[in-house]
Amino acid sequence: MTEFKFGCPQCGQHIKCDTGYAGTQINCPACHQAIVVLQAPTFTAPVPPPAAASPAIRRGTPALAAGRESSDAPVPTKSRTWQNDKTSAPKNSNLKKNIGITIVGLAVVAGLVAAWFYFRKSQGHGEIGITFGVSDQVSGLERMNNRDGNSVLTNAFGSPCRLLEERFETYLYLHVDPKFKKHTPMMVTVTIECLAAKPGKFDIQYDGGTPDSPYTASGNTAVLNGSGEWQTKTFDLSDARFQNRQNNRADFRLRVNCPEFYVRRVTVGRN
């Protein structure tokens, strides 16, 4: 039988006895008074406290079906998926925006490059020239014959060239292609490849300056030492008009004071 304890109603002594004595009369072992054994108290198993709700349940996720094993891992919800989509959406938008900006930038650059080439084309050739030989190689620059500007075809040190007439002062006249001179006055650089077998000098007279100055002298004079070697001389013209107002409708001429002067090539470049 199961034992239990109760207190004596007379003296308060704790008495231990079996449940079989419940309802019977006994004498208290302490005060020896006659007492009735009380009924044994009824004990019930304690109910365990409810388990703490999971985060998913606290957020309102429906309870799992009966008999289904639960897990502590959070249950994916529609709101979580929406948040992920919302986070990735700006990234995709920024990527498309950057691609669009890049395409527009490339289009602008391509347009500027095309406009630059069109402008250059509209301005005429960037450089024109003539190389003397049995058949002159003409590229926008043409030699013009005149009584005071005679020359003969020859060969000096292995190069075809023109030998100017031996005079105290002689000339070589040149005509500029109209496509090169759309806007005047303009700044140009004239380059001459020449050879002087004897000392001398030369400069350029060009159609420029003022409207009544078809023979404007260049600011510098090339001095020749008669070395017998090919040299390159340059002249910068800041106000060239090139309106065909020199002899035989030429635009500029070489003015040479040298007994034996050869010319191999002449070029004119726009600055």
C-alpha cells in the first residue's frame, strides 16, 4: 500500500501511515489522543507547460497538420519571397539603366567622330602636293609654266626633279586645287624638298595679305650653302588667299636667287 502523512488535529504531530487506515480511529503516538485517520490525498500528474511557439507560428503561419513532424527551421512565406524580389528589382533596374547610358554615350561619340570627318572633308584636303618626274605626281598642286618660270626635267643624285632656269632671279609657279581653299584667308605650311649645287637663297611669294597683294613675300628666306645635298625647307603663311591672281592664274611661286637650284617635291598643309 501507499503511505502518506497527515497532521494530528490535537497536537499537530506529523503521522505516517498506510492508505489502508484511512477512515479508522487510532491513538496519536505523541499525545495519545484518539483521532480518525484522514483520507489519503489524491495526486495527479503535473501537466507539462506548453512549448514555446516557433517564430513562424508567432508570425501567424498556420499550425502544422496533426501527425506531421515539426521543425525549428523557419517556414518560407510569401512575404519572404516578395521581399527577395523587391530587393533584386532595383539591381536589375540599375543594370538596364547603366546599359542604356552606355549605348547613348557610344552613339554620341560615334556622331561626333562622323561630324569631325565630315567637317574635314568639307574643308578640302588636309595636305596637297606635287612630286616632279617624267610624269608629275599631282595631288592638289599643279606646276604652271610661265616665261619667267621655266624649268627642265632632270635627275639629281638619283632623284627625278626640276632644274630651274639659271637667271639672277627665277620662279616656279604653282596652282592650288580649289577644293583646298574653300575658306580664305587661311594658315598653311609650304614644304619644299630642294638641292642647291651653289650658294644662294629663295623665298615664297603668295597670293595673300590684302586683296591687292598677289605677291606677298613670306616672312622668312631660306639660305642655301651649295652643299649639293637634298634639304627640306618650310614656310608658314598666315594669311594665304590663293585666288589665282599671279601669272598664269597661279596661287604662289618660289622666288629663287641661286645659279643651280633643283626642286624634287612641294607640299602645302593646312594648319
